[in-house]
Amino acid sequence: MRTYPFIQIFVAKQHLILQLSEQHFTSFVISTAKNGVGQQNGSGRTPLGKHQICEKFGENLPINSVFVARQFTGEIYDDVLAKQFPDRDWILTRILWLDGCEQGFNQGKNALGNCDTRSRYIYIHGTPECEPMGIPMSHGCIRMRNADILAIFDQVSVGTIVEIFP
């Protein structure tokens, strides 16, 4: 028996589904890793499998709030800031930090080394509106439109299950 809510991410379709009950769900277009799927540290890939939200960041902050190392920088993303820091990987508005639930697959280590989603700092987070959705473009995280991450943030909690499928 499933516990609600839960999140399912479908990498091939670039979709995230927030399932609130058996009949009530919402679908969002997302952007996963440009390098495809994979568990290993340093791969720049989106990890597969069962995860849970381990921490949430950004509650009550304004839309386009800028985060570095999960800390609000005091900046609000705009075109001027984007031009000032053109190479920054923007993490905006809200962060849902993921923790793998499958030892040796997306948690801890395996024969190839670190495969731990949490220590890889894999998030579901907001991104600038100019970034494309529906196309794999991230460095491993799951990017969402800022309005979309706002829409799901208050409906999930620490411990919410997130399943990522190829």
C-alpha cells in the first residue's frame, strides 16, 4: 500500500508527477541531467531508484531566491545577476534534497565508489525561466520552473518518497 503524497520522475519523458491521492495527481515538465542517468559521484548524471526528501530549503523566501550550498545568498535572480555570473549553475526558489534509499545503488558506496545521492547533493530545485524544460540540461539535479517547485513544495514533507525511473 502506497503512502501519499509521493513523487515519480520519468527521465525519458522529462516529467515529474506529484501523486496526492489515488485519483489526484499533477504532472510537470522538468529537466534532468545532460549526461543521462547514473549513480556515481562525479558523473553529472541523475540517479535512479527510490529516494526520499531528506531536507527542504526556502520556505517563505521570495520566488527567484538564489541558493549556494543550500544557503540563501540574499540575492534575487534577475537578468542583471545572470549577466554578472554567467557560469553559475542557478539553484532558485526552493530545494528538495534527495537521499537514496537503496544501499549500494543510490546510498553509500558500491564497487565503483560513492553512489550516495545525498552526498552528491542531488536536489529538485527551481531554475531560471530562460532555461529549457523537457530537455536534459542539468548537472544531475532535477530542475523545475519556479512556479512549479512552489506548487509542490508545501504539499510534500521530509520523508516523502521520490522514485526516479529511466
